[in-house]
Amino acid sequence: MEDQQIKIALFGFYSFRNFGDDHVAVVFDRILAERGIEVRVLGPRSGYADLLEGERVDDCSSLLAGADMALFGGGGVFVPTFKTPLRYGEFGRQVEEFIALCRAGDIPIHAISVGSSGSAGLPLTPPFRQALFEAVDSFTVRNPEDLHLLEEGGKEGEYHPDILWLTPSFFPGERHGDGPFTVAVNLQNPRRRLRAALRRLILSLVTALNRTTRFIFIDTDIGAAGAPHAFRPFRMCRNHASYTFSNWEDDLAQILQCDLVVSNKLHLGLVAMSYGIPFLSFRGQEKTRTLLANLGREDGYFTRRDLWRLYLLLLSPRRLAAAARNIDVGKIEQMQSAAEGHLAALDRILRRAAAPGDQPEARESRRR
């Protein structure tokens, strides 16, 4: 496929300084570059932009100029949201412009490794999610539970595990076995100030008392003003360290020195597991709970009622060591092998795009 001259516009939740989605953008960029595809990417705005082999652009008009196809690459774009953060409002406007320009230019849209919460139904909320769902010509989804959404909407698609399971294929790395037992803690602060202060106080004390364990307090999501979003102790002790994600090489080095990751975030946990590092989620979104359930790791999900169980875990070196041993390497290898299905689906799309002509029914659907 190296001789093809297809031009692809790569679009996603890439413009908001979020580790998971910026990493998704880089992975898709690498996948397309390996296939000799000319690609433009809307975003990312973080240091991850330096890893792109394609052209980075800042607006949808530049993204889609001369494009033969648009690819929505990865992410929980069909997870319903009811309380909409400001950045989702900006993303919604991007999506609406993206759809309008694709329709005006008769540009097909394909979505690869996307998902919902696992239990969403139509219509999706906010409305821009439903509009995007209707505009996409074909899908691969990252959860088997998402197939019912495609059936409900009369859409073509197939299931394969999240494409980020393939991260080590593009960025090889080995875990560091030396040094003290290390736990990455990436927990978002509660919005209520009193609750946030109390949780921060208890977590500070618990992690300080466990002196034989090294805790790295990681922030994967920094706003434009540089304000940290994730929990950090009131006072940093000798067994504490802090780190803010900024560029992939350094970020991966931080992940690989960990024996266990505790996070609210789906993508940090998934990337860690792809390198064989166990992941526990405290109050992650439903999509994270779905992922762990599909791995047979329901016990790795902590609800608010489990908060004291989490405190006791972080306090005990013995319990942490037991949690770090609770990872099914064989299951992870199965997920990684099955995730290759996204690449096979993408290759079929590219072959059809390179063939003379276009399917008339797809063109008519885009014009509606």
C-alpha cells in the first residue's frame, strides 16, 4: 500500500492537552505513516505534537483541504455527557464544523477504535455526538457492548479491543525492575473543596506512613494556564515524587518504573497494562469499569464506598505487592492480538478508497 497517494484527515479529541487522546493521535499518525499515507492531524497542542510524522494543523478547513477521507481515530466520543465541561463545548463546535465540511466536500468519515460507556443508547448526548454517529460511514468499536449501539443506529461495524493495547508495538519499552516498589497515583481532585481537602489530607498521611513504598503523583491533564488537575500531597515526603506528563519519552519512562498504577483515567491504566503493569481504578468513568469487567478484573474498580479499602491498600506494602501480582499476562496478550483487527479493518477501508470509483450509497448518505 506504500504507493498509494490517499490523503487522510485525522480527527479526534486531540486539541485539549489530554494525555490519552494526544497519545491516540500519535499512534494513529504512526499507523498511517507506516502505510505510506499522507496525513494531516487537527492538534495535539502538547509536546506530543513533536512525535507526529504527518502535518499538524489548527483548524478544520486546513485539515480537510484536499482530503480523500476523514478518519476519527480512537476515544470515547460516544460516551454520553450531561454536565458539559467548557472544553467539550469547544470540541462540540469542532465536530459540527468537521461534519459540515465533510458533507460539503463529499469526504467519507470512518471511525476506528471508538467507543461509548458500554451501556449508552440512541440518541446520544450532547447532540453533536449523535450528529457524528450519523455522519460516520463505518466503525470499529473498542468494547463488545458498543455493538448494540451500531445495531440500533443501522451502522456497519465490528469490535476489537482498544487500539492502545498495541502501544508497545510502536514504542517498545521494558519495565525497570530495580529500586523500591513504586506506585503511580493519578487521581483527580473532587470538586467540593471540603471533600477534596479531607481526601488530600488522608491520602497524604497514608502514603507518608508507608515509607517502604515510593509514590509518584502523576498529572496527565494540564490546562492551558498550567493549573494541576490531579491530587498531590499537602507536603511531599522522602518517599514522594510528582510528575506532570509533557512528552512521550519521559512519560513512558515514568510509567515503566512503576509496579502498580492507581488512576481515575482509562488511557493511563490501559497503556500501563499494555506494558504488563497492573492498574486499579478509583471512581473511573463507566468506560473504565467496562474495560476492567471485560478483563475479568471487576475487583480492580473502586467506588466511593471503597475509599477506605483504597486507603488501607496504599498503607500496606504487603497488600500493594499482592495487587501488583494480580495481572493476567495471557489475557493481555490476547487483547493485544485481537486489537490488530482495527488495523485489518483500516487496511480494507484504504483498499476500497484506492479502488476506482466510490460507493454511490455512501456518497448519497453523506449528502443528506
